[in-house]
Amino acid sequence: TTPSMLAESPTPTISHRPSMGASKFVGMGDSPDIIIQSSSFPTDLALPTFHRASAIRTLLILTAIHHLSYLDRSIISAVLQPIKSELELTDSHLGILGSTFVFAFLLASPFAGYCGDRFPRKRLIYLGLVVWCSATVLTAFASRFAHL
């Protein structure tokens, strides 16, 4: 950094009482312990049009994925009887199948959360979609209980 760059950078002021300027609250509880004021703190959080469109598109895609995932988890109860008749399964098989489906989500969720905190989310979403779609396609080839 050069001396001119240092002179241009604003110095934040710290106070213990609220003010009208742009501020960032630091502390715990309902009332702030310390208020940091800086002219470099953004007061207008509006995104440029290009970024806003990209954010909306991303939100819509993630919402669609979420709804399909919810539908995928919910549909198992609706299709148990057709699966039972087509694969000639017993009620015990259906109970095991439904429980296995739930336990797979139960065991995968903490692992997915761990990975989501440590790895790039775009790649994780892509990998999750590939695994999910592959598993869905493979169920079409199931001809007996062991394949499910």
C-alpha cells in the first residue's frame, strides 16, 4: 500500500451510543455493546441488475430442486402398493423399504452438512443431483426387492 492509499481509506469510529450514520452493531443481546461507524460501510445493499437476475435465477433453480426433492421423499408412500404388486413384495418388505428410505436420508444429512461447510457448494449441489438422478434411474431397472 502507498501513503496516498492509506490517506484515502476511512478510519472507523467506535462509540457506545446509537447514531444516524451507517453502522454495524458488534456485541451480544438486544442492545448493541459497541457501534462501529465507517463511511466505507455499505448503506445501499441493492445489487446491480445483472447480479440480481443471476440471484433470482439461482433462487428459482434451487427452489425447483428443493420441491423435486420433497416430492421424491413424499412419493414413496404413494407408490408402495404398485411396487408391492409389481415386485410381489410382502408387507414386511414394504416396511423395510420405507424405513431404509428414511434412514438413508437420516445418515446422509449430517455428512452433507459437513461437506457443505467445507467444500464448494456448486460442486456439491451438482454431485448431489448426479447421485440423486442416477439412483432414480437405477430404480427403473429393479426387478426384485434386493435391487431396491
